[in-house]
Amino acid sequence: MEFLNVFLPIVLYLVAIVLLIVFIIVGIKLINLLDKVDRVVDNVEEKINSFNGALAVMTRTADGIASIGDSVINSVSLGVSKLVNIFHKKKKKEESYYE
């Protein structure tokens, strides 16, 4: 029994030292990994920022096309509503003649 009282703390201390060393190694590897990820993210951000000018031009072009489409649709709908009003007035006039 006395052997276990001496041997088990030594084994626990050795296991704790090994775990501490493993955690230190894993921590160092994680720090290196985060540095690599940071470099990749910076590189991607730099490349994305290089497209900002092209994306702004495409956005302005799309907005221009949309505004032209809106004005064409408004003109067509105004014309159709005028035609409907003209035919509706003619129909009312014809109905009033028969009364």
C-alpha cells in the first residue's frame, strides 16, 4: 500500500507534465495556423478590393438599365391606360345615345 502512495503521485505528475508539453505544442501549432489564415484573409481582402471599381461600374450600369426599363414600362402603362380611358368614354357615349 505504501508503494502505491509513492508511485501514483509520481505517475500523475509525469502524466501532467506530458499533457502540459502536448498542450504547449498544440498551442504553438495553432498560433502558426492562425498566422497563415490571417495572411490568406489579407490576400483575399486585397484581391476583393481590387474589384471594387469594376463592381461599382457594373452597379451603375445595372441601375441605369433598371431606370430605363422603369421609364419604358411607365410609358407603356400610361399609354395603355389612356387607350382604355378612350374606349371607355366611347362606350359610355354609345350607351347614352341608346337611352
